[in-house]
Amino acid sequence: MTTDAAERHPLAYLLAVRGTKAEAYLLRVAEQHQRMGYGQMAYRKEKASRWIAGVYAPSYHTQLAMAALEGIGPEAIHAHGWPGWLLLALPDHTLFTLPWTTTGTVHALEITGGPVDRRKFLITTSVTLGATVAQWSAAAPAGAAPGQPAAAGRQRRLR
């Protein structure tokens, strides 16, 4: 895996934003894993490297421990999947939960104002697009305003 690809992974980005080494983060996850009653967990840095490379994904219990450590509910693991839910731990995570409305869009633009960080843009774009498409599919259909030529034409054909 190239360095650029590793930097786009949410876990690598989270560690970089926080200035945390993989082994130190995994130690905290292992302690949380133990506190939650899931038993001991190895915390060598190679484990995080494999997750970032996509060779392995953390077990469900490990993801629960990570989510608890980040203050994220377990429903996010199901809603966003690995590694997408990790983006909710970033400071601008509210972008992923904004409603698909004009107000939500304006709020997202207000949050993201300023210079664009290329890596952050690449990371957040895929998850944001996924969340947007999910909200699109769940949104109520917008009806055409009465009196529009297209609507009038359809009504005549239906009669």
C-alpha cells in the first residue's frame, strides 16, 4: 500500500490528527476492550497497520471498544461500517449527520469554510457521499408545483 493510500484511511487520519502513535492508541483500545468484558487484546502497532492496509478489519468487539473510547454509539458501526464510522470521531463529524435539506447544506458549507485539505477532502467525500445517498433515498419525494407544463401534460395523458 502506498503512503498516500494509508493517509486516506480514516484510522490513519484519526491518528495523524491527534498526533497519536498506533501502539498508544491500540493500548487504550485494549484497556477499553478489557473493561467492557471482551477479554485481552493484543496492541502491537502491526495490528493497526493491517487494519489500515485493509488486510484485516477489527473484530466486532474491538470496534465496539474503539467506538466506546471515541464516545460513539454502537449503532454507528452498523450504519457506517468499518472504517467509515471512525470519521465520526473527527472534529467535523457533524457533516455526516446533517439532514439532506437546504438548511443542512448551508450548515455544512459553513462548517467546511476555509482552505481545503486534500487528504481530508478525499476521506470525508466518500463517507459524506454515502451518507448523502442514504438520506436521498429516504427523503420524501419532491412534488412538482401545480400549473407547471410537465405536470399538466402528465395529467392530460392520465385521463
